[in-house]
Amino acid sequence: MRNEGALDRGLRVGLGLGLIALVFAGPQTPWGWVGLVPLLTGAVGVCPLYTLLGVNTCARG
């Protein structure tokens, strides 16, 4: 069951790609791999932390 809305997912994918870019450009720090978390949760549409906290950013229909 998805718990991320379209805007939330888009921001997560953008943030994830930006952080991963730090591995290859800029300071070239391995901390950029942390970007995999928002990238994957944005791609899948489910955030485990949202599930634990009972948060849902999907549009109410």
C-alpha cells in the first residue's frame, strides 16, 4: 500500500539523485550513497518510517 503522494515521491527521487551525484562529482564523498534510500522509497512509493508513524501523503479521494 502506497503512502507517498506524487509531490513527495518526486522530491525524494530528486533528492536521491542529487545525493548520489555527490559520489561522482563535487566532493566525491561516499556519503552520497545515502541517496539510495530516498531514491528507492520514492520509486516504490512506500516509506517504512511513514508506515510506523501513520503518515500518508497520498491524495485523499
